[in-house]
Amino acid sequence: MRLAIMAFVAGAALACVIAPSVAQNRAVAVTIDNFVFEPARLTVKAGTTVTWTNRDDIPHTVASKDRLFKSKAMDTDETYSFTFSTPGEYGYFCSLHPHMTATIVVEAATGSSASQ
């Protein structure tokens, strides 16, 4: 009986490694530093929350070109989050420094986990 329980636990652990939970990749980070969004192009699954963190010494914003989302001015170490629910390509920029641009690509939620 003990051997059967150990085999079950080992199998369950292996299943978690091979087939990770969808929820594990539902949060993704983007940093703002030296007037750059990093990564500049990010691919995520629908339902993923992206959190931007300003690591620069001056304020920045995150504003989508299609006006879907817009942060307030974020000082150093402040964050802004947005959950992407609809597949598509979303260009965004800093409204204080419009030369700062980046893109989020949102794929359907089925299939493998989010990637960068």
C-alpha cells in the first residue's frame, strides 16, 4: 500500500512538471528602464495579466494606441497592471515620451503556456 501511495505521489508530481497549470503563466512582468519597455514585444495567452514596473528615475506611463488601457504617471518602482482577455496585437507607448513603444501579442488561451 505504501509503495502504491509513493508511486501515485511521484506520478502526480511528474504530471505537474510535464503539464503545468494554466494559472502558472497568468502573470507576466514588463520593466521600464532607460526609456525602454523590456521586452519590447511580448506574446501571452488570453487571460494573462501584464504588470509594468517603472525602474527609471523619471515618471512614465503605459498607454495603448487603441485607448484600451492607460496608466497614470508612474514614479520609480510603481506598477500598473492590465489583463488581456481578447486575442490580438496591442501596440502601446509612454504618453510622456511617445518615442517609447512596445507591443503585446495576445493568443487564444488554448495550447501551451505564455511565452516571452
